Amino acid sequence: MNPLELTVAQCRFLARLRANLPNASVTLHGARRGIIVEVRLGRRVELARLEPSGRLARDRVVRAA
């Protein structure tokens, strides 16, 4: 599987994310080990990694200093 391809479950996750947070900025970044999802809502930023295996690896919330 090409690391920039999404599984059906990952596409559904992104669709739910955009539906639940319509005012958020959702950006996808290609990475060596999958795709990084960056969600920005106001000053809050959250990251998650979509792995080629289909797994979702959540990162911690980054707050403004």
C-alpha cells in the first residue's frame, strides 16, 4: 500500500471529523510512516497519524504557550 493512500475507515474518520468540527481547519501532511492529520480550532492544535496499516495513532494536544 502506498503510504499516501487512505483506508475506507480512515476516510470515514476524516469525514466524521470535518462534520463534527465544521469551523476547524483540517490539513493532511504526507509522512514516511503514513499521513499526519493536523486539526486547528482557534488556538488549539491536535495531531493524529494515519498509519498505512489503517491504524489511527493519536498525539497529544498542543496548547498555546
